[in-house]
Amino acid sequence: MKLLNAMYRGIPIVTTPIGTEGLEVVSGRDLFCTQSEKEQVEAISRLLESKSTWESLRDNSREIAKNYTWKKLLNDHDEVINSLIRAKEYEH
């Protein structure tokens, strides 16, 4: 939830692969996903030194966050439940 909150607010993110689990994001476009401390420092430095990089990640992450609203997630959940009900009804 922390990452989604930051994405929604347009705060550029530097995280690890564990932090991005379950999210459809691209490192370098939506956020920075790093493997090591050195990569984390480089990504943070890049954000601090490049206004265009900051703005690009800000804008892209806000766009991605729209896919993770409660309404969208619950609609997807409802669709799965309804398809299971229909499949069960078809069996009878």
C-alpha cells in the first residue's frame, strides 16, 4: 500500500523487486527497481539531479496508480466471482 500511496501522490519511488511484487510496473519508466545498495544510491541521485526524470516517474506512476483503485480492484473481484457462479450454474 505504501508504494501505491506514493504513486498516487506522484512521489517517485526507488524500491526492490519485493516492493514491486503484484504491481505491473516497469523499472526506469514508472519507478526505479534496484537490486543493490549501489543501484539505489544511483537511482536516488538521478532523481535528485534530473528534474525531467523526476517528472517522468511522477507522471507515469500516477497513471499506473489509476489501475489500483478500490473501485477497479473490487470490480475485477466481482467479475471473477460472477464468472464462477455462472460456471457453477452451467454445471447443473
